[in-house]
Amino acid sequence: MGRLRPAHLVEAGLWLLAAAVLYALSFKFNQTIEIYKFGASAWPRALILLIVLAVLGQLFWQYRYGDVAAQADGTHEAIADEAAEHTGLYWYGLTAVLIALPFVYMRLPEYVGQMFGVPQDGLGPAKLVTAGVVVAVFMVLARANHVGGMIGLPLLFAAFLEDFGFYALAPFFMLAVMWLMGERRRNPMLAIMALLFGLLVLLFVKILYVGLPTGNIEPFYSFGNWVVKLLQ
């Protein structure tokens, strides 16, 4: 197995599991679009494919080199601390909780609504409170487990997307990815986020004419519609 450790296989397996879950969720909005022949699920599935390719590439790298980092002179240096961080029941437990939190958000408000007889369209307050608690717990746990945070973050983004919309969520998602990857400089993070967000909106809204989710909970719904009207 080359230089692969069990932690490498577990990490890759969790990423592939997340990709499989996202792919299964894509069938919920797999609809034909008149102005885009590939359908509504084409771009999300393309991103899922990129995730799978990145996981396989990372796995191959770890097979060849293990826990190493490239140096400026082309040599490699072992990262003992990083390897130690990816072992033990504590790390696996945090990772499991971080992956489970998005599903808590997807199910808990519905259970609360059924318990108190609240109709589906009246779950907004329960979803807002649940989302706040889930985000707070996710932030605390991700500080202690960046890799688990990177695995759970796309799932959290997907779980929030329908209710809070792409336009409100995407900037925070990009900032969170950069923070989990170790970036701490505020100005570069904001500049990269603004650039990527602008390019994505330009691509989907102006070039491909693909409607991105605007959310269905206030004030996120109004904000999403305002952005769409501003761009059109």
C-alpha cells in the first residue's frame, strides 16, 4: 500500500462518501432547462466530479510520498505533527460529528414542526435557530479538526443552500474554505472571495443564464432576489 496509512484511507473514504451524498441529492433538482441543454444538475455534478478527482489525486500523492510537503529545492519534508493530527478516536469522532451536523439541520426543524403541529411553510424561525446552533458547533469543532471541517463544509453548504440561497451563503463558504486551509490574512481573503464570487455570478447569471437558488427564508430570500435584479 505504499506509504498510505489507515487515516489516509478513512479521509479519502469520507470525501468520496460526501461526493456520493451530494450526487444523490442532485437528482432532486435534475430538471431540463430550455436555455441550457445539460440541465440544472450539470454544473453541480461537474463540481462533484472535480471533488472525486481531487480525492483520487491526493490519495495517489499520499501513496507515493506519505505525509510530506514539497520544499523550494524540490525535496520533501515529513510533517509529523500533521500525521499525528489525523489519528486517534478523538479525531475520527470530531470528523463524524462535523459530517453529521448538516443532516441535523436537514431533519431537526421538521421533527420540531411535526411535534408542535407547525406547517412546512412556518418552519422559518425553527430553521434559523437550528442553523445558528449548527454553525456555532461547527465552528468550534472545526477549529480542532480542520480536515474534518473541510469534509463537512460542502455538506453544510448544500444543506443550507435551499433555505438561505447561493448569494448569501457563497461568500461565507469561500472565506471558511480559505480559513480551514490555513489562510489568516484578512485583506487577501476578502479580495479572493470577491473575485471568485463575482466570476461565479457572472458565469451563471450573465453567461449561462442559470438561476442560482435565492433561498426561501427571510431576509435571505429578499437579499437573493435583490442581487438577481441588480445583475439583470
